[in-house]
Amino acid sequence: MEKKADVLFEVSWEVCNKVGGIYTVVKSKAAKMVEAYSDNYFLVGPYFASNAIGQFQEEVPNDFCKAAFAELKKAGIICHFGKWLIEGSPSAILVDFVNFRQRANDIKRELWDWYKIDSLRAPADYDEPVVWAYAAGMLIENLSNCYKDKRIVAHFHEWLSGAGLLYLKKKNARVATVFTTHATVLGRALASSNVDLYNVWKKINPDNEVYNYNVEAKHLVEKNSAVFADAFTTVSEITGMEAEFLLKKKPDALLPNGLDISKFPTFEELTIKHMLQRDRIREFMLYYFFPYYTFDPKETLIYFIAGRYEFHDKGIDIYIKALGRLNEKLKQLKSKKTIIAFIWVPAGFRNIRPELLENKTLYQDIKDALEETIGDVEKNIIYSFVSEKKASKESLFEDEFLTEMKIRVARFVKKGKPPLLTHDLYDENDTILKSIISAGLKNSEEDPVKMIYYPIYLSGADGLLNLNYYEATWPDLGGFSARNAPRLRLREFLY
């Protein structure tokens, strides 16, 4: 399609700020948007210094931005201009609204006066996005004045950015607006409360129902954004139906999230990546479980669930219950299969569990020692084959090495059971952890199903797996084989 605008601002709370799935949506489409708009495509997000590290490269603002930035600074809004370090290197403006938060009550009053958005009972997570979005609206208004005779569009994602759209509409800014909802506020609330959403949305009054779940402020921002946007879109037909009933606004267009087929790897690349990622997960499981007990890697399958912490909406509850039943069934069948079940769902955590860091260090010590002698071992193996002599530990390894290795393995072995989760949590009553325990999943040696609750985002540099989301969830990672694991076989041989 040919673009109809000259300049596009795309506004999301998840620009350089990974919170949920919209981060991936915006990130994955950025390169295509840069192809279409070149230097006239700008992503707008919140500035959090810790999150910006490694994601955002700050640069000197373009000349047309400087005047707008200076004007906003007078109001306590600091704008950071630069590049988001992703494919396409799109321009990004991150809005630091810390000194602007003092205007939160004024902004909420204005939204009431302008649109009757009731935020009297708004929860703690309402103010920050609303203040930021309002500031983002002010930013786009100021920048639009720098583009004479240019067609400008601002695209806003979810209720979190809605206050920016509503600000532009109230100020009659020379900017066309698009609002996209990926799932409605009320729909999420109903689903989280185990309500059969699709059977009730025709029977309820949404504007009354939101008060039962204390989401009226978010809902009203979302509803007004959908109503007052020049174009309202959703990401699927079912979400469009949800919006029609709960927001009383039918989408003007459906914009399904897409896949760029050209980015898919070749079969050869897939095979290589599969082996590398599988080996890394295998090593993780070796130092996670093997200090306590061992199992057959050739008879092991890997399951996982990944997503935002929405216990019911994302089916985490069903996943855990199903694993509990599977564990009992495999026990009854005396199955030789082992299931490693990951839960990659971020939660509030303190730190990596110290025993895992110790396990990793001791495992690495064993691995390094084997690396040093692997050349001699290969020669001894070859000799045993060509001489048709039976291989043994004594024929493959020097006595001194075997003695040292026994000491290393003795340090590696621990009593007790592997932990159910990789990190210590702030919440001792964490719902996922309690559900794992309630399902009878204890990581005991006799349990065929082993649980690993991994409560952080997979970044590729977390200190344990060190795989990002795509690497960890690569197709067909389940059922790893020892076929390509000579070091693993050496490890078992030593035992």
C-alpha cells in the first residue's frame, strides 16, 4: 500500500520499555515503517533510564525538534531523541515525565471536564501512563507546528497512550489520529475473573460493569480514544467484536499482526540454531537438576508457556493443572519419560537463587576440566576402536584426572530437591508458585514432571539461560537427544 501521510508518529508505552506483547508488535514492524517513511517515522515512548540501557542510543536532536523540546522543558517535560537499537534503527523520542507528574491531578481534572473520564478511584498504575501520554500529545502538537504543509498522523496503542490522542483532539491539532486496541480493558477484567466473556458482552452495560472491577478510568480513556480517533482499529476479528460490544465502537479496520516470511531462516540455519539453543537449555537443566538426581536425557521432553502474568487469561492455571495430572498419570504408567516444564512469566523478583549460581559455577568447573583433556580423550577413543580394545574410564583418562574429577563431582552433588523457581520472589504468596505446589508438583526425583518457574523476561543476558524469547521458544526444542552431546555422555560416564 502507498502511504497517505508524510509524517508518522507511533506512540506506545512499550517503546524501549518491554512490558507485554505490544513491545514485540511495535518492534517487529519498525523496519517496514522506516522503509515507508524513512526519516519521517518517529516512535514515542516513556523514558526510564534503566530500561533504555542497551535499547536506546541517544543522539543530538534534529534541528526541527530543538525548539519543541525547549518549549516542553519549560513545563518539566524532558525529551530524549535517538535511535531504538532494533532492526531498521527507527528514530525514537523518549519522554521523561518525572518532573511533570505534579500535574497528574490537573490532567485528570481536564480529562473529566473534556470527556467525563471518571478517575476518582483510579488505581496506582493509572497516573503514570496518563501523565506520560498527555506529555506525548503535547510533544506531537509542538512538533506538528514544525511541519508546514505536511500530512501528519499519530498512531496510539492501547489505553495507556490514549490521553495523548484525546489531548490532540481537544486542542484541534493539525494531526490525524489512529487508535489501536489489542484487547479491551473490561474484556481483560472479565476474563481474569473467570467470566465467560463471549456469553455476557451482549447482556451487560459496559459503562456500569467497569465499576464492579475498578477499571472505569482506564475503560473510559480507551472508549473515548476509540470514539474520537479518526480511525479506530483492532488486531483481530474477535477483538473487533469485543470492542463493538464493550466500547460501543465498531473498528474502522482490522489490522492483524503479521509475520515477515523473508525473515524466516533456511533449513540449514534452523538446524544450526536448533542445536545451539538446545545445547544451552540442556546445560541449564544439567546444573539445575543433576546435582540432586539424574534422568535420561534421551527420554526427556521440554514444555513451556510464556507471556505476561495473566494467570487465567493466558491459561497458566490450565497449564499447571494439566501438568499435575500428567505427573500422576506418568507415575501410574511407570513411564520412563521426563517432562521439563518451563513457565517463562515475569514476576517481581529479588535475585537469582544463590544455589543455582553455585551449581552453574561448579558445572562450569567440570566442563572446563573436560575441555582441557578432550583432545587426549578423543585419541584414546580412536585407539580403543582401531585396537578393538574395550574402552573404560581407566583407558580414556589419566588417574590424576579421574581423582580430580571425582572431587569436582562430589562438590557438585547436593542433597534435597531442585528448586521450583529460578529467582527469589518478593511475593511469598505468588499465585503461580502456590498453584504449582497445589498441583502436587514438587520436583522430587520420583516426579516425572519437573517444573522451572522462570519469573523474568528472557533477554538473552539474564545470567542463567542467556537466551532471548525467540531462541528459547525455537520450534522443536522439545525432546532433546544425546546424539550431539559428547560432553553430556562423558558427564554420565563419569557418574
